[in-house]
Amino acid sequence: MDKFLVEKSPPLRGTVRISGAKNSALPILAASLLGTEDIILEDVPKLKDVEVMCEVLTCLGAKVEILDKGIIKINSKDINNYETPYELMSKMRASFLVMGPLLSRTGKTKTSMPGGCAIGTRPIDLHLKGFKALGAKIDVNHGNIGAYAERLIGDRIYLDFPSVGATENIMMAAVMAEGETIIDNAAMEPEIVDLANFLNKLGADIKGAGTSSIRIKGVKELGGATHSVIPDRIEAGTFMVAAAITNGDVVVENVITSHIKPIIAKLREAGCQVIENENKDKVRVIGSASPRAVDIKTLPYPGFPTDMQAQFMALMSVAKGTSVIIETVFENRFMHVDELKRMGADIKIDGRSAIIQGVDSLMAAPVKATDLRAGAALVLAGLVSDGVTEISDIYHIDRGYENMEEKFAQLGANIRRI
Ligand code: EPZ
């Protein structure tokens, strides 16, 4: 099993280019099952999760070619299967996103109940509420879950929580349903907008993506398209925090600054200079000698992203003062706290709140990545810890960060994979 060895590093300097967004590429790959002609996806990040999703599409009968430089070619004309095998579902819960497309294309879909993961139970009740509203029968047995529908008929669906996955799955189940579907209290993340733009290129008729009410008018068939995946706002935020925690001066390029407003705001509150370029596709982050403690509350977009919570906690661990981080999206997304405490961080958990008392410096220690973003947080902490921080279980990190150690190393970080 690979590990990262991270040593105290000088202030990071230089330019890093952000890859395509994992959480946009995965739903768009699933949505490729809806097309009946060639689909070309560009700027797809080279990640374990993307490979697994391509395996899922292949086992459903789609032709998938992973070309070089982040280009993937898909043709789903002849999909001949509607069951996602357990071993692929257990590897990555985002495989669950193929249910909506399969329901649209074949009228049936069967998969294993998605596993939970370190950050929470990850229920799917809202996905199923949407499928039922469109006329599907749901059948749960022996850990498998099936949805079947002779016809899908548009309906009005209210999401009790603006779930990203449920919004995506219902949107994909509704694109060829008869009549009109409206999703109320829909998720508004940029990845939802990217998915809707892709579906509309295929011939769908979706309006309102990015707002809390999305309207989908059913169409007969979807064709093919070429689409570039938006940049990964969470990878961008991770490198911005790396500049802040090392008091560095880093230019992060290939971003969409309107997608990272909460991160820019909080880094400025913490005392960093954050300069956006004219084109709004680059940010320069200049750290400060001693970051100030700021409070964070994670919320659905456009609030502060839960996927940046762990990385920010690493920064607050060495900030001046006391900060409070409230995690409102997932019920158990503090697994990184114990690991940071092993490195000398002073953090107390009280329900959904973590109270962080900044310390002068952290100490290297053997630690474990408990989930993708927790792993990233430990790398950030390792950059400013005395000694060599050994991070194990970094397969979590490889799921969501393309060439992380190379990108950090080119900024002057002392990090290597063993
Ligand atoms: C997506 O997960 C992302 N994953 C997550 O990123 C991200 O943290 C999350 O959205 C929130 O932004 C992908 O896009 C592949 P949700 P998803 O459904 O869709 C509750 C990362 O690090 N909920 O918005 O699973 C759920 O329990 C990953 O890249 C229900 O109650 O997130 C949770 O508390 C981690 N019922 C909350 O909604 C449902 O049917 C948010 O979940 C579905 C969700």
C-alpha cells in the first residue's frame, strides 16, 4: 500500500494547473449512457474513481475508450445490461448515478445498495423518492435495489435536502420522461450546471440548473456531443490553502473564480491576499506569517463547501486564536480530527462543531487518510510539521486528486510517495 512521506516545506511558490472536476466527470460519465451517438469528453481527470466509472459503463455494454490527455470517447448505442455488479458499486458509491440514466434508457436498473463511507451513512431516500414520483417501482431485497418503469411520466419533486446526487440522478431519469418534471429545492452546485449543459448538448431540454428549481421537459432521444469538464473547485481550494498554510505565494490556474467565492472570502478573512486575474480563471494566493482564526460553517452551494472543511481545519490548527467549524452537510465528517490531534492540533468536537485552538506548530506523526479530503488535510498539515509525516491509506487521495505529489513537489513541497 502506497504511503506519502511529507516533510516540513519552505513557503510554496510557483504555479499549479488544476485538473477537471471529479464530481463533474463522474455524473457526466454516467449521463453518457443516455446518448445514442459518439460522445467525446475532455479535461477528464485521471483518477481511480473515473477508471471505476468507466468499468461500470463498459459492463453495461457501452464502448469506452480512454484516450490520452484526459480525453474519453464513449458510445452507449448498444447498452445491453441494466445491472451494476456489487464489486464495482462497493468500490465507489458514485456508481449509483447510473440508475437514473438506465431507468431512462432501458426502463429498468438494478444495483447493490451503495455502501456508506467514513463520512456518513449516505442514504439514497431522495433519489428513490424522485424515481417513484416519475412512476418507477422500487424493489429492495438482499442488499440489492431495483427500479422498474414501463413509462416515466414527469412530475413535481421536492427534495427535503438539496442533495447533489439526488438532483443529478432525478435529472437524468427525467430527460426522456413524458411531459415536464420540476425539481424543487434542487442542489445548485456548479457540477449540476455542468451536467445540465452536457445533457442539453445531447438534446435534452433542461432549464434552471444552478437555481433551486430545475425544469426538465422530456424529449424522445439523446444523441452525441463533445464536452469539456469544468475545473475542480475543491482541488483548487486545496492548493490555495496549501499556499496559505505555508505562507507561500502560489498562482492557481484553470479555475472559475465564481465557483470558489467562499474559499476566497475565508482565506482573506484569515489574512491572506487573494488576487483574481482579469479573465477570472486564475487566483494568486499570498499567505500571511500568522493566519488568523476564522469560523466556518459548511453549507450546500453557494455556502462554504463541505469538501473543503478538513483542509481548512488543518489551516486553523496553526492559526492565531480559536475557530469554530460547523459541519452541517454530513453527520460524521470529523474523522480527520483524531489524526490532526496526533500531530499536536488542539481540537475539541461538540456534536457538529469542532473548536480549534491554534498552536504554534504541529509535529510529524504516522497518520491515516480516512477519506479523500481528510487525506488532503493531512498533507497540508505535514507541510508545516517538524519531522517526516507518514500518511497511509492514500488510495483515498488517489481517488480524487490527479498527480497530487507531482503538483505539490513542483511548488517546492517536500513530499514523496513510497
Ligand atoms: C456529492 O456527494 C459529492 N460526490 C461529495 O463529494 C460532496 O461532499 C457532496 O456531494 C456534498 O457536496 C460526488 O459528487 C461524486 P449529497 P453526494 O447527496 O451526492 C444527505 C468528495 O469528497 N442525503 O448532496 O452523495 C446525505 O446524507 C465527495 O469529492 C439524504 O439524506 O452528496 C448528506 O448528509 C465526498 N438522502 C447530504 O444529503 C439522499 O437521498 C449531502 O449528500 C441523499 C443525500
